[in-house]
Amino acid sequence: MITLALSKGRIFEETLPLLKAAGIEVTEDPETSRKLILATNRDDVRVVLVRATDVPTYVQHGGADLGVAGKDVLIEHGGQGLYQPLDLRIAKCRMSVAARADFDYAAAVKQGSRLRIATKYTNVARQHFADKGVHVDLIKLYGSMELAPLTGLADAIVDLVSTGSTLKANQLVEVEKIMEISSRLVVNQAALKLKREPIRRLIDVFSNAIPQR
Ligand code: ATP
Ligand code: MG
């Protein structure tokens, strides 16, 4: 049995075409089913649904043989015990700094001000501001980061941006791009040895089915 860990939503949706290329079709719809283990048309493949941030943990400890996780999630997790053979180029977005339109971020940085940064991505944020030589107080949040600058909790946020419409709806502007984000295939290292043939085959098929651009 091969167990693939996916998160509901965009990662699940965007992984389906890759699975299809491998002849795998998930036979239950995660949006309507309450099941966390989904069967496929193949007796030897199943999908487990976990939170996006839990995918690396499941794969690292063998709760799943492989999974799909965003680069954002992998950096925060650390990637220990994970083989990362492929950038699947799905669920693309970028990690950026955003602030209120009336906050002069560039001036604050130039003056060497200490910045209060709210984010779910404390590792990425810590590294980014250390590289710039900017002193920051990091405030860890688990969601709705956009609210932090509006309520005075923080001067700026580090968050994922795709179209920018969520920022816009909250009168925030993207003031700095940190990195491009996409999702990767991650594989449990022991599974790669024990189930080498089927996993290699999947990696090969996925690799040829990755969306171009
Ligand atoms: P939840 O939204 O349920 O709290 P989450 O934010 O961790 O959980 P998703 O929103 O499904 O889960 O995001 C999963 C992954 O998709 C992220 O880790 C990231 O790599 C990518 N992603 C997140 N937001 C966007 C976006 N706006 N555009 C494209 N990809 C995104
Ligand atoms: Mg989300």
C-alpha cells in the first residue's frame, strides 16, 4: 500500500491531474465526504487528508509514504527526514512583506527602526530580516495575518500573496517580495527504500506531468 498525504483545497485540487497521469483517481470527494482516508481506483494507493502544515510531519514519521507540501510549510518544518525529489510547480504564490498603505516601510527600514512583524512564518521572517540587518520583534499568529497591522498589533506582516486581492480588501500593500513559493513532492526516506519501485514510478510520472510555467 502507498499512502499519499494531501491537504484539502488547492493542493488536493492541483495534485489530481498529476495523480490522473499516473492512472490514479480518488473515488471520494473531500469537500462532501467526512472521511480522512480516501480510497482510489487502485487497491494499492490511498490518500490521507491532513492540515497543510502537518503534511511534512506525517511523511517524516511514516504516517504517509509521500505527500505534497508548500515550500513555505517545508521551510517552517525544517525538512528533516524528507526526501524532496520534485518541485511540482503547483499552488504557486509568493511570500511577501505587507504593510498598511499609510506606513512608510522603506523609511522605517532606512532609519533602522525596530519593526513588529506578525506572521505564521517565523523562520522565514527571522531569516529574511536578519539578512537585511533589520531588527524585528516577531509575533506568531496562526491565521488572519492581515488584521495585525489594522489593529496596531504589528507594523507589517509576512504572508503568502497570490493575486493580492486579500491585501487590497484590507488596505494593505505588498512592500517586499521574499521568495517564490510552490509545492513539492516529499517522500519518507525509509519508504523510498522499502517501496522503491512503485515510488520511483510515481516520481517519474509526476515529473513528466508537471505543469509548465
Ligand atoms: P487553512 O487555509 O486551512 O488555514 P493553510 O493556509 O495551511 O490552511 P491552504 O490555504 O490550503 O492551507 O494552503 C496550502 C498551501 O498552498 C500553502 O502552504 C501554500 O504553499 C499554498 N498557498 C497558500 N495560499 C496560497 C495562495 N493564495 N495562492 C497560491 N497558493 C497558496
Ligand atoms: Mg490558507
